[in-house]
Amino acid sequence: MEVVVSATSLGATVTGVDLSVAVDDDEAAEIRALLDDRGVLAFPGQHLDDDGLKRVAAMWAEPQPHPVVEFLGGSDVIGVVFNDADHPPASGGDSAFHTDYSFCAEIPDVAVLRSVTAPPVGGATTWSDAVAACGSLDPELRDRLLTLRAHHDPGPRFLLEMEVRLGAELAARTDERFGSGSEHPIIATHPRTGSELLFVNAGYTRSIVGLSDAESTQLLDRLLGAFDDPDTTFEHRWSEGDVVIWDEHRTVHRGPDDFAPHARELHRCTAGRRAPQPIAG
Ligand SMILES: [Fe+2]
């Protein structure tokens, strides 16, 4: 297994391992340790099928359906992200940094994507390091944040997207279940490494609980700005067959809709679910 570590605090590219067959225990342990160290791992040219994708995700925890799929009675753990000229990406889409479904009480441990169709231009995914973002805060602010929580919710775009996908009735039920969102600690502790991380994201974090609107907006803007340091991000430009694994607690990610009208298809599987934990004490 050859590992090329990114020049930033996040990410590594791994070759010399075949994820299309079950990896042995030593290799699996090495890959898990590498993910804890680097937060995002890119494996170019793997050409997995969906069973292979599930097997990779299961190296961390049990694969889980998306909470909306589960709520609607589904159990499929593979999510398909598909866009082309007739199905353009939703405006805004996932172009803001986010943690997958942080509007729920629990988030995935890891997510794995495999590229089925890659656009000739655009469509890269970028991750940013929430541990580095936390470390960049001045200690006084960090101490204050330990006492604060933030409100996350899916926002108005979610309901529109659900209406397109599910029709008005199911969209309304889904909105009833998920629309009110969840509260999370602003500084959380990483479930495996124990590192402190900044748990807010531009996609779903709406406000800081207990602050005035003006104060909340100002503080949130400042915190979200901590994710914009190019020294703590990792970008992956997709080619067909690539696999990327990332740590949902350690990172936020975004996928701009800059590839339209070209086709892009990614299959996703997430594993594990747990609530972001506040710092003990
Ligand atoms: Fe996402």
C-alpha cells in the first residue's frame, strides 16, 4: 500500500490496495488508522460495485440508510447522486460545507463515495478539517464555545428537494419529522481520536442557541470562516472508478454544481451513527 499524504492537514491518496476484494485484517487496521490520521482517503481507479462499496463502509461500522430513506420505510444503504442535462443539480445544492444530515440527532461515522460517471470538468469535492478549524480559534473563544450549542436544520431547500423527489404529501411528512432540526455542541470530541473539533457547518447550522440574532450571526460567520483556510482542506477531482472515504466527525465537505450540463453519478454509503459528543467536564 502506497500512501501520498496531502501537503495540507487533511487527506491522503492511497494506491497499491484492491478494495474490490475483501482486504485482510492488517490492511483494514492500517486504512482505519490512516483515516484517523488524515480524515479523508482517496483511492483512485478502484471500480467497485455497490456490494464492494458496502463492504468498504463496513470496515468502520454497520452501513446505514439515509435517515429520510429509513423514515419512509426504506432500508437501502446505497444512495445515488445523479445529475445530467435533464437533471441539473439543485441550485446551491451541496455547494456549502456541510456534515451529512447534521440536522439529525446523530451523524454517520464515515461516508464512502464511488464515482460511476465523472464529468469532464468541475464536480470536484472539497473537505475541510474541523479539528484544525477548532485549533485555529483563540483560547478565550474556545472556552466560551464549550458552554454553547448550535441549532442545525435542513432549511427551505430541503423541503423543495423532497417535493421534487417524493411529491407533496411525503415531502410534508418528511419535513414534519426533520424540519425542526437538532441542537449540537459547538465544540465536540472526536469519537475515536478524542480530538476537539468545531462542529458547525454552513449547510445546516442556522443559529447559536441563546444568543440574539445579531450576535448569533456574527459569531457563526466567524466560526464558519475557520473552515476556509486552504492549508486545512483537501480537494478530490473525480475520475470514473475512484473511491473516497471520509470521517464525518473530523470533516465538512462541499460539492459545487459547476459541472452542469455534464453527467455525474456518485454512489454513497455511510456507516455508523452517533451524536456529536460535548467535551467532558
Ligand atoms: Fe454531503
